[in-house]
Amino acid sequence: MPNLSRRTIIKAFGAGLAIPAIGHAENFRGGKDTVFPFGVASGDPAEDGFVVWTRLGTLPLIYGIAPDLPQKVPVYWEISEDEGMHSVVQKGQTYAAAISGYSVHVEVQGLKPGRPYWYRFRAQGTQSGIGRSRTFPISGQEVSSLRVAVASCAHWEMGWYSAYRHLANEHPDIVLFLGDYIYEHNAPPARQGLTVRSYGASEATDLEGYRWRYGLQKTDPDLQKAHAVAPWLPIWDDHEIEDDYSGVWPSSPEESAEAFRRRRLAAWQAWYENMPVRKNVRIADGGMRIYRRIKFGDLAIIDLMDGRQYRSRQPCPVPPKYGDGRIISESCPDFHDARRTFLGAEQERWLYDGFRDHSAVWTILAQDLKVAPLRFPSSGGYNYWTDTWDGFPLARDRLTQALANYGPPNPIIFSGDYHSFFASNIRARPYDEKAPVVASEILGTSITSLGPPYEAIQKVLPENPDIRVFDSRKRGYVIADFTRQAMTAKLMSITDARNAQSEVSLTRTFTVESGRKGLINST
């Protein structure tokens, strides 16, 4: 492939020739003449602005072949107070360069707080679609409501993105994306018969491979719609780099520390290029610091957390799968090692110091992995799945004790990763009915990725009384409405991820009342 020019490949397509190992994007928006095949997005809103994002490219997408663009392209952007782009209040010029994957991040400032804005781009004689963003209210300003959408785990091959379309139709104020935006690997052989489309490339391990997967997914019109409707606050989980990696430790013993270090840097670069985040998430030597805090008036403090980069190694690793999450006995000595960390010491201090701030009605913790304990009875006691907070129980104890000691107002935890709906109460001490409830957790199911065995987990729920609901059979998202009186979370399910026209329905509703810990099952 590297020896073939883009012109040669396109001529081959036109002649109907079969070219092996080429992925081709379906369902793109805007036709083949646009240089905006990946849509537009906004994110990381502040009181006076937000980030607007796009990425230039040319169609068809061909793996291994660069876009038919100059090395550096001028891009013009506009911000308007109305959807028709008649009341433009800011505009400017930036550049999209090949070295950064032709991505564009514009950090808009100087806007009015607490209101919607619309934006678009122009480049190479074409114009992008129009996106909607918003500024946040001034910190401390009295605010009456906030609508949050929660999504995660969107494997391109395992389904269509109809869940994103329905999420967009909910018109959220913000979208919390909690990880696994792409999958670095292809569907395993056992699931090939369930796929609806292909990544058209081998597993991503370098910058080109990760860029390809982001680009291919972003041609999907339903994902583009979800990005264009509201600003996103994204974090990552594992599949943005490698399944079940933990900190600096890869999943496979065959992967050297140096090879994995290079892989992480490439994956982080691709994530930054394709997410509407601020430039300050990038730190020295190609690193990324994605944990950050945002205030929404006096209604909510939103803490975005990183549950992958700073973790200790997976507990009690056994060859040949040193790094994979797995179910192991509570006798594992790592479970009782207080030195082990899930968030890293610096992020823990940052988070717990933030708990001292009682200036908002709600405290929202947006993170990637299930906090609520889930134990499986065994002949010798209990077993636990190691890749979630269950694999780091003393680190979780520090989190729950900080919640108990500092008492941040009305903490709600949103989580992803498990490809299931969970609604749980979090106690200061797991499985101690006398311990106070210190938070509630709403874990959203996947956009497309298949869930764990429903019957196996349903069977052990009596051993886990603080889990109020579990369902791994459904794909979808969460819509959470915050008012000064209550938070109401709706678990929304699509009928079939393998049907591009899938409908959506309400599965369950849970409420948390302000000033009162614990979930109320509404439906």
C-alpha cells in the first residue's frame, strides 16, 4: 500500500478493481467534494467560550493513503448567536496541518455566559455543517436546570450508531463521554458473524492506525449529529490505547515497556487530534492530563477523572495474560496492599481537595469504570473482576472515605466500560449495611459493544444488595436531568444496534433527591 499513490487507488476504485486491505467509509455526510467528511464538534465549555473542532480530509478514505490536501491548509471559523449564522459575533483563521492529522482546535473566548452559540468552518472552497455549542453560567450564579447525556463504548464493527442519533434528539446541554470512543482491535473471530461493518485494517498500534479508526468512525452521520448538538466533555478508558492495560503495563507480556510507551504516545496524540478538548490537556513529552474540573453556575461541579493512566498494575497477574482483567479470589494479596492506586496520588489529592468545595448543589464525578462492588460467591469466599475498582479495593476505600469525610453536596457518579446498565448506591464501607450511603452511581450501557452474560450476573445480585438494577442485554445511553430539587436519570435503550433505524425506549428511571443520599426507583 505505501507504494501506491492516492490517484492510483482512486482510479482503481473507478475501474472496479479489487484492492486488498483497504477500508472504505460508508454513510459519510456532505458528499465526496467536501473537505469536512468528519463533521464538527465542540467541547470543554467555560463561562466565556468553548473549543470548536473539525478535521479536514478527502473521500474516499483509504487506509495508508494520505488525504489529497496541501501540508498546511487555512481554515476559517465563525461563531454566531443564531442557528442561521446571521449574527456572527466572532470569526477568525487558523490552519490544519498534516503533522496534526489535519485537526483544528479553536479555543473561543469572550462570549456571553450561559447561552447557546452556533459555529461552522470553511476551507478549500467548501463549508462545514453547523454545530451548536454553549457557554456555561458564571460560577456561583443561580441556575435552575442542567441536562446531561452519558455515553461510552462504541465499537464500529458491532453495530450502527443509532443510539447517538437518539441521544442527539434529547437536546442535552452537555455530553459526558466516558471512554472507548474507538476500539483498537477488530471483532474477535467468535463475533465476526455479528458485525455489521469493518474497520478494514489490522489492530491499531501506531499513530496511523489510531487516526484511521477515529476518522472512519467520524464519517458516521449519527455520531456527527451527536457531536453537533451540544458540547462534549470526553475522557478515555482502555480501548483508546489497548484492552485492559493498566498504567504503564500493557496487557501482553510480549509487548515491551518501550513499545507500549510509544504506543501510548501515539494513541494519546490521536485522541487529542480527534476530541474537542483544550490544548492544556497536553503536557511535556507528549503526555496528556485529562482530569479536569468545570463548574456549571451554582448547580453542579463536574469532575472528569482518568482511571487508566496512573493505575497500579492489574492485581495478581498470571502468565500469559499479565495485564488482562479477570475474575480472581479475594485472597489475592494485591487486594490488601494500600500502596496500590487507581487514580494516582496526584489525581487523588486533586479530587479530594475538590470535595471541600460546597458551592454547588450537585457534585458530578464522570469516570470510566464501575465503582460499585460486585462479588461472585465461590467455594472459598468471593471472587471479583479485577479491571474495575473491584481490583483496587483499598483505593476505592480512600474514595468512599473522602466522600464521607468531606461531604461534597449530592455526589452522583457516572461510569462506563461495563456494556451494561447499573444503578447502585455507594456506601462508605462495601457490604456494611450500617455504613452510610455516600454517593449514587449510574453506569450507562454501551453504544454498540456487546455486554457480559446477563444470567450469570443477575444470579449473584442477591449477594450485592446495593446494586439496584443491572441489564447487559441493552445498548443505549443515559439522560440525567438536574434541578435544584432532584436528579432524574433515564436509562434509554435502543431496540437493536444491528438495525441502523433502531427505535429507542425508556428502560428505567431513577431519582436522587437533593439533600438525601440514595437512589429512588421511579419506574
